[in-house]
Amino acid sequence: MESKWFKLKNKAIFLRKKGLSIRYIENQLGIPRSTLSGWFKNIKLNKKQKDKLHQDWIDALFEARKKAAIVHKKQGHNRREAIRREVKDFFSDINIDKKTAELVMATFYLAEGTKKENCFVFANSNAEILKGIIKLLRFSHKIEESKLRCCLHLRKDQNERQSIKYWSDILSIPEIRFLKTQFDKRTIKKTYESYKGVCVIYYYDMALQRRILYTGEKILSIINNLRD
């Protein structure tokens, strides 16, 4: 077996003296690393050759990390897609009726809604969340649209008219029902275009707010009494 590799010894030594790594030579010539190590033990590399080996090692490490990142990203994507399919299957036979909508609404409100006011108050900067809350409110309860109000909390460099129109369109609440906008005068850095401020929804009905709160508290009580 030694004679087979011996024919390539001079070429291997030549490549090594050029500053190439043992791994590279092993892959190129197919010679076992143990054989190469024996051939190269008396070869002294100069600084330039050592620098090249070090740079090659850094480059290889960078490429390995880049490939690993691609693999991890793909694996993460596949895991997320699998979870999305599971959730889609979970909801395949679920229909949200008025009772279910009221339970969902109460859960949201218990977590994020205002408890001290004598009316329904819910604030958020996420348009999709507020859009869902309004849809649940309209779907689960017979509300009077005239009792709905909104108030925006904006940074001082945001355009009030544009912001009101944005939230009015999202929530299907007329602009005339928006209260005086509150501006944060402490604004220093320029506001991101994607940030549309905080919108506070008011529905002036104390009885409705109490029903939603009591429903939420009942749900929490049932959950806390579930058996492990």
C-alpha cells in the first residue's frame, strides 16, 4: 500500500511546500492523513506559508459557518411550515360562533383591556389585533356604533390626519369619532414609517365592559381549576 501512495509523495511534498493544508492535500490526492503527516514532519514552513495556512483555515471556517447557517435556516423554515400545517389542521373543523367569539373577546380583554374605566377600553399599536378586537366586539355583542370612539397616541413627528385616516380605514370607524390626538413631546429620533402610533378604542357601555370582565374572570377560574 505504501508503494501506491509513494508515487504521489513528491507531488504531495510540493503542494505542502506551497503552503497548502494537509486536509486539502488529503482530499486532492486521496492519500491518508497519517501517511502525509509522516512525509511532512521534517518540512519547515516559512512565515508566508504559515500565514496562508491560517488564512485558508479562516476562509474554510467562514464557509462552513455560512453553509451551517443556510442549513439551520432551511431547517427552521421547515419546522415553521410543519407547525403552520398542524395549526391549519387543528382549525379545519372549528367554527367561531357568537358564544366562542365572546369567550375569545373576554380572554383578550382580561389580558390587555383596561379594568378601571367604566367603559370598554382597549389599546394597541398592532392594527391586526385591534381590527380583530373590533370584529369580535361587533360579532359577539349588539353594539351601538355611535358609542364607539378612538383616540390616537402619536409621536410628535407623525402626521395626525394621515394617522386618523389609517386607523379609521382599518377599524371601519368614521374619522369624526376620533377624539383629540395625544402627542408624545419627548420624541427624539425619527419615527419608523411602519409605526402608526397607539390607537385606543372606547366603547361607552359600563354593563358591557362588566360582562366582558366577568366572563374573562370566569374563564380564568375554570383554567386555574383544570387538573394537571
